[in-house]
Amino acid sequence: MSSPALSLAVDGEIAIITFDLPNEPVNKFSASVIAEFDTMLTTIGETSAIRAAVLISGKPEGFIAGADIDAFLEFRSAQDAADASAFGHRMMRRLETSRAPVVAAIHGGCLGGGLEAALACAYRIATEHPKTVLALPEVQLGLIPGAGGTQRLPRTVGLQAALDMILTGKNVRAKKALQIGLVDELVHPNLLREIAIQRARELGAGTLRQHEKKHGARALVLEDNPIGRAVVFRQAREMTLKKSRGHYPALLAALDAVAAGYHGTPEQGFAEEARLFGAMAASPVSKELIFLFYATTALKKDSGVAGAAPTPRPVTRIGVLGTGFMGAGIAAISAMQGIPVRFKDMAYDQVVRGIAAVRDVLKDRLTKRQITRQQFDDQLSLISGTVDYTGFRQVPVVVEAVYEDLGVKHRVLREIEPLLADDAIFATNTSTIPITSIAEGASRPERVIGMHFFSPVHKMPLLEVIVTPRTAPEVVATTVAFGRKLGKTVIVVNDAPGFFANRILAPYINEAGRLLDEGVAIDAIDAAMLDFGFPVGPITLLDEVGIDIAGKSGAVMSAAFGDRVQPSQALRAVLGAGRLGRKGKKGFYLYDDAGKKGGVDESVYALLPTGSRRTPLPKEEIQRRCVLAMVNEAARCVEEGIVRQPRDGDVGAVFGIGFPPFRGGPYRYIDATGVTEIVRQLEQLDARHSGRYRPCALLITMAREGRRFYPAHGKPV
């Protein structure tokens, strides 16, 4: 018999409900927990001596994380999910109408169903602590709030603030929550229980004076009348469609659920929320986003080493070689985590520029109020610089971020290796050069590993850790743990040119270039891939990355894999004309002095094989050619053992190169489309473009045997 998740204690006239889910790091709502909660509310309601209650967490760093996602896998229909939502509504209504009013005492994450429970309480107290955040993140799973969030949140904070939270799923910190009326009071964590009990006593006695919530003059104009609300809903819908391009139906469903609460009775609003929650839970988009949730959660527990993993060494300081854009980014995210950084470059002016770049990253966080002035000063003080290797003897990890040239990397490795401790790790931040080739210049190749960060480092969530056959397991485990400490989603891949992310990106980009060679318009290619779901089009991506860098990577990839990744004539011609992309204010698009993108630079067409003549091509054909080139290469990466399992590749593609999250990743896309259909389409394309689209052997075998990359039912990972 399982232990109860809820316990009840009585302090005079006050009931204290403590939520502490056994054997779990966070509190989650499940059907059994809701039933337990319901029983406890009955007990409180029937005990006349109890006049008020406090709901508090027994977890040290979290209130309630929301619903148990495992339960969503048990839904067999939209009606099952709608019924579960209605079940949650009944419990929250009981909480809201309890004879003994309830105070929510919030410390740490108050998310999803946790916030919906708090909204049903009569009073909300939160701690002034960085880990205290409140959010309704359901749209990030392709869902909408299903326990009353679309109905109670607008009444609590106003329509516009509520839509901002519901449609983005973003975290709201405690101070902001107080400002918008989401919580009623902030306290020090050590005083939370005591003051919550005191406020419960005041509630029970009818002496608690709650502040009147004010939502501002603009809110009064727009929200307190039907015409104004119609304007808010119309603008929100237009903005949502513009940003999502219709790929995320939960966003529009959330708008509809909120609107239902304004246009009809409360009962109608809750009924519509339940119906729409059910529809979204049954949608393919939600299934793929939930897969990504499971995949990233599993990766947080993955050491990167098969079998019994060695204990990672603590990384208390690092060295960074190279103070350019990537090196500065790596230094910045390390300082954010309180890790001292020793910067090294060839000249002091380069070191100074690197530290200035770190300062800019931290200043942006300060400006956005993500850190305090004191935190800014503390983090910046962790960066020191040198033009020699003084101070490197003490660092357990050195991250090399120098020029992307094998000879340069060998020279740096030979210089620093004798100056490091014997057990120090040399991590190279290369994007395409095989780690095995770099390790050939090492006296301790077992201590060499790849750490491929994505640009910009402080924004991109993925880190590829690349291992060679000689990399020591302890080095792998330590590097993975270090990457995770930096806040990255870490995948471990085996060594090969381009590793995984750039390996599958190369044929995608090259196919876009070949479409240019054939006369397809620049903006038509980009628009087609935006409509498919990529965050930027492939031609824009070339400009963003830098056409020179793309050319260098392309040379490495074509040398390794031949014609199927041979750079297009268009790329070679534009690079030959000295166009570097956005950083040079001259690429496929026009850029102003601040680097802001404008329209297509029509003069580029004169450099291309077909000149100014443009050939229209259906967007579906553009999408098919670019995407199939990518997923075929992804299948080869499984076939060759570059990725350990499809899960890692799907996460890497989504978080590293922007593969549409609502499609789950390249392997999920293959399963959803059907392996047999993928092979058929590849063979059709290969007949027209000989050699480039030949289906890899793994796909042919899977089609013949009726296999998938993932099970059709149950947990996806």
C-alpha cells in the first residue's frame, strides 16, 4: 500500500495540509492524489472546530509541479481527457468554496495544476526566493490549463496579463506575481509557514484585509467592456497566428477557453475548458511535445556512459582558450553558475574584448531583471584573463574555442597539455573537425573530448558531447555533468565529421542551395521551411551563421561524405563574391547598420547559375526535398552508431538546429509519416537527383520488416 501524499495537522483552529508525494522529487497531481485531496477537504469541512486551512509543500524547493504527465498517456480518447479535466474542476471548486478558507503557502515551483490549486485558494503567499516561480506551462506540452486556469487566472490578474502567461507558458517570479495580483503577499522563506498560519487565522476570523487588485488604466479601458475585450482577443489571435503559423492549436484553444468564460456563464466556461483540454490532449502535436518532455527529462539522468557510470569529478573552475564569440559565451554561462573562468588569448586587447563580451551578456540579463546588480558584479568578478598559461595548472577542465583549423588546435593542445594536471580534461569546441583528429596531437588522448556549444551560447539550450573510442568513461561522465551544470540539455554522440547536428544540417542546407541553383527564389525557400515549422529559413540561417563558416564546414563535410553533401554552386558563388552574411552586412539578404535583416538582396541573383530568372516551385516540393535530405542523413547516423539512440537525435535536432518541436524530431517524423512512405518518396527523388536521395540501408530494412524507431503505444522513452 502506498504512503499518503497528503498529511493533516491541526494548530488550534487551523488545519495544515502538507503535500509531500512519497519517493518523488516534486509534488504532482494524479487521480489518486486528487481523490486524497477531496477526502481531506471533506474532513476539514465536517470538523466544525477548523475555521481555516493552509496548503503547504513538504518538499524543500517546490510547491506543486502540476499534473502527473504519466496519466496523460492513459487517455484513449479526447473524452477521457475531458473527463479528467472535469474531475479536476470539481476538486478545485471544492477547494474554492470550502467552508474553511484555504491559504496557499508557495515556495519554489508553482506550476500548472499547482498554480490552478493556488488560484482556487482564498489567499496566496509566496516566498521572496529565486526558485519561487509561478506559471501555466501547459501550451509547451500542446495542451491548455485543464483545472480551471483559463477561467480563474483572468479574474485574478486581468485579461491581458492572463493571456500573456497562458499563451507563453512563461515563469513569473515572485515580485512580478505580487505586482500583477497573482499572489497577495511576499515573505522570507523562513517565515512562510508562520505567516501563512497567521493569515489563515485572520481569514477564519474575518479580519484579513485583502488588497484590492488593480490592473491599470489600460486594462480598465480594454477589459471592462465587451468592445475592449473583443479588441484584446482579436489582437491576441492575430499575434498568435503570426508567431505560430498555425502549428500549435493549443494556443488558439486556450484563447477560445478564456473567451468562453467571458461570453457565457462560469459553468459554460469550465465546460469549454474541459472540452478543449480533451481535444488538445488527443492531438498529434501534444503527443510530440510530451515526447520531448520525457526525452529531455530522461537525459537529465543520463551519465552518457553505458553500464555502471563512474562518479563525475566536481568542476569548480575552468580555463577557456580563445576569447572570441564562442569563448566569451562559454565563459559567460560558466560565470552565471558561479564557476570561476581563466581566459587566455594571444594578446591583452583580445582578452579585454572577451571580458567585455561577457559583460555584455551579463548586462543584458541585468537589464531584463533576471539578475540583481550584486549578482552581475559577482558573476563578472569570476572572469580573469591572461596571455600566457598562468593559472591553468589548477583547472580540471579546459575548453578550447580557438580558430576552426586542425593545425591551430594541435598547436594549442601541444602548448597547454604539459602545463595541465595529469587528470585535467581538454574539451574542444569544434563544430565539424573530428575529435579523433584533434586527439592525435595529444599525449593523453583519453582526456580529450568534444564540447560542441551552439551559437549564441547563452541562448541555445543544446550541448553535444563528442566521444572518441579512446575517451575515458570518467571524462565522459564529468563532461556531461559539467554541461548539465551549465544549464544545457546534453546529448552524447560518437565521433564523426559534423558529429550529429551539423551532419544532418549539411544536406538540408545544401539542398536549399541547389534549389537556388535551379532558380527558386530566396524568400520562397525560406517561407516554405518556415511554413514547415523551422524557426528560420535555411537561407536566412546561412546569413546568420556566416557564409564563410558554412563554406568551411561544407568543405569538411563534402571531403568526408562526397557528392550528397557537396556545397551548391550558389553558396560557392556568393562566398566567392566576399559576402559573409549578417556579420558583414552583405549576404543573401540586406542588413542595416545594426544588423537588422531587411528584404532579399536582388543583386545576389546575378551571381547564381540561373541569373535573375526565378522558377516557381510548390512549397510542398521545397519542403520535401530539404526535409527528406535531413531525415535520410539522420537515419544514417543511427545506422553508423553516431547517436546512441533515436531519442538523443530527436532532442539534438529540435534543440540544436530548430527541427519543429511539434513534429518531435527527425525520427519521430519518420515514424509519423511511415517508414515505407519515407522510402518511397526518397526513391522518387533519387530517380530525379541521382545519388543524393538514395535511402539508407537502415530505412530500407525497417520498411521491409515493418519496424519503427519508437513503440506505437506507451511511454515514448
